Amino acid sequence: MIYLDTSAALAQLLAEDHHPPDEVWGVMLVSSRLLEYELWVRLHARKLARTHGDAARDLVGRVALLELLPPILSRALEPFPVPVRTLDALHLASASFLKEQGHPVELLSYDRRLREAASKMTIALSPFCV
């Protein structure tokens, strides 16, 4: 199972030079419900909702979204091994929750700080991060 961070989802959605390879979209993808909100906020900020809205809905539809359950929110209140931003803390807490539930999870992110924190939390990094 791959935990899809917003940085990788946006790279795919905006067809950036460095985006997830096609094989990523054939495996089980999961993310926090935050993914949907972050995508739309960024699309609106760039005035791309009209041109990229269908693609955003399709991308989100391919991802199992994990709600921000109380154990996830509680974990996000705890310290992380490196300084992280608020939304990154919620993504890391979500991935950690999945791992604690016994799911083999790999983080796919292009955010260096997020990958560093995940690695120190023993959350596997997807080979597609590079």
C-alpha cells in the first residue's frame, strides 16, 4: 500500500517533470482526507480548478481516503523526530496509524522534510520517491 502525499499527487495532476510513474496508479493508494482539500486549495490558488477539476476528481477517486480519526489527531499532537508543518504532521500521523494497524505502508512524497521524518519514524519510503 502506498500512502500518497499531496506533493506527489500535485506533481501528477500538474504534469510536472518529476511525477509518479504509471505503475503507481495500479497499486493500492491511500491518503488522509487532507489530500482532497490540499489539491483543491492549490488548484483554486492557481486558478486551475476549471481546467484541472475533472482530473483532480479522478485522482482523488483512485485513492482510499482515511478520515482524521481521534487516534490520528492525537498522534499529530505528539512530537516528531524532525520539525514538520501542521498538515505534514497530520499526513505522518495518518501513515503511522496505518502502520500501527498492521498495514504495510510506503510513503510516496517529493517533500524532503516529510520523507526525512517518515524515515526516522520507520515508515518505509516508496522507491518512487526519487
